[in-house]
Amino acid sequence: MAKPLHLIALSMTVALSAYLGPLLLSHFIPGSFIQHQLNQLDLSFLPTPIRSLFQTPSSTNQKCPEHTYTTHLISLDPLLIYISNFVSQTESQAIVDLSNPLLEPSPIVSHGTDSAGSQARTSWSAPLAQDSHLVNCILARSSSFLGTLLSPGRDEMGPAQVVRYTDSQKFDLHTDWFARPRITDEDRETGRRRLYNRVATFFVVLQSNITEGSGETWFPKVRSITPHPITAEGDRVWREHEDGGLAFKPIPGNAIFWVNLLPNGTGDARTVHAGLPVKGGVKTGMNIWPRVFFGPDA
Ligand SMILES: *[C@@H]1O[C@H](CO)[C@@H](O)[C@H](O)[C@H]1NC(C)=O
Ligand SMILES: *[C@@H]1O[C@H](CO)[C@@H](O)[C@H](O)[C@H]1NC(C)=O
């Protein structure tokens, strides 16, 4: 049986406007207008991760500065990327000032327990409060660098941590992922059944006036895709370490990014690294450990 002609005409019109509608809309209404309208909405009832999907940084009271970093691919597997100018000098100084009164002997993580004052790690550290605009901007910058590595609404950036090494302090070979995934203190209290692990690490150097050739970050199991050490602002950023792998020079403002977990969620043993002993002066860095969550309530 043939369909009535007007029905066919109607469905063609619907199909055509479904296709052309957004095209015409996007032609006549610029994206910035739509974004502006979104920013006018009161989205405060939404959970933060969902709200952030609709908001640009300009919709918060203070703007985050545009990033000015450049990236250098060092290793594909495990993935390790060197980031030049991840934070500005002003940002570094402000974070150092924020953390100065908070620094305490660093805790060390071994199979899910923290114990301060271990000989494997002799440094000072402080978690950074998440109510600082500056810290939130750097976390947002890191989050956008990660792209789809985190699932919006499920995963979190976690708190950033400042770490300081002074003369002869070091952190022996270790990995940043947990052999046994962890539960947050908040989830322990509320009984929410989810676990997390540190999917990746940003190690950002904030300041360093230590002796040349000391205090490098050494990855014994990472090989570079190119034999020529890359340079950033005229500095060679890594050298081949005498015991194998790559040793990265601490250069203020720059960061090392790497992925800690294999695709199946297991920790990647090849991401083992050490903060080599610091000679003279002070080296201050910031760790950002994005968290992936799993379990029935994730
Ligand atoms: C995850 O993948 C790695 C590398 O392919 C493998 O060695 C490991 O056994 C896997 N772990 C699990 C729990 O499947
Ligand atoms: C290195 O920097 C720290 C922190 O700014 C400062 O207290 C110290 O005097 C400096 N040391 C040297 C050797 O320049």
C-alpha cells in the first residue's frame, strides 16, 4: 500500500530540518552567544563535575589564566610527556607561599598505609587546600590536559600536594600507584562503596636552586623515543642515567606527566622512579595525582 503523499512530504521536511536546523542555528548564533546564555543559568544545584561541563572558566568569579605550555613526547609506553611552562613564575611563587606554613615531614605510602619519617623518603610535604582559586586553576589545567582519561562525574583530580627537598633529601625508587586501591576518608565515613587508584602523575617543579646534576627525577625503566635529549629554553631536560633509563633535571615551571595504570587498571611497574638526592639549596615541586574510581558506587 502506497503511503499518502503528504506523509512522505512531512517526514522529508522533518528529516531535512533535523539536518539543517543545527547547521543554520550555528550559522546565525555564534558559539560564544550560546556559552554566554549557559553562563547566565544558575547551575548551582548540579554536582560540581556536571556543572563544570556547562561552564567555562569565565563563568566563575575569577578567570583562570590561559595556559602557555608546550609538550614534548618522551615515551609512548609507558606514556611520558614533558611539559614546558606548565605553571608561570607568579603561580609557582604563590603556591610556594601557600605551602610554606604547612610543610611537614612527608608521609610514605606502602601497600595502603602511611608512615611519616621513613628513610626511603626524606622530604617535606603539604596537601594544598582546594579552596584556593590558583590551585583550582592549575587542577583545571591538568584536568583539561588529561582529556578523556578521566570520566566526568566518576573520576576526580584529587588534592594537589607540595613537596620540598633540601640538602641531601631524596625519595628512593617507588611507584605512585597503589598496589591495593584505596578508599577516601569521606567514603569510609559515608559507607560509599568505591575504590580509587592514581591513574597518572603530574610532577611540577615550582622552584629549584640546587647544585647542577643533583636532585633529578630518575625513571630507570623509561626509554626515550629519540636519542637526542630535548631542550626547553636552552636547557637539556633529561640525560641517560648511568644505571639505565632517564634522569630529568628539575627546571622551575616545567612538569613531567606520566600514566601510572595499564589499560586493565593494574599498576605499571615501568613507572618506577626516584627523586635523587638534592645537593645544596632547595627543590620544591607539586604532585597532582588524578584518581580513577571503581566499585559498585563509583
Ligand atoms: C593487566 O595487563 C597486564 C599487561 O597486559 C598483565 O600483565 C596483567 O596480568 C593484567 N592484569 C590483570 C589483573 O588482568
Ligand atoms: C635557595 O632558595 C631558598 C628558597 O628560596 C633560599 O632560602 C636559599 O637561601 C637558597 N639557597 C641558595 C644556595 O641560593
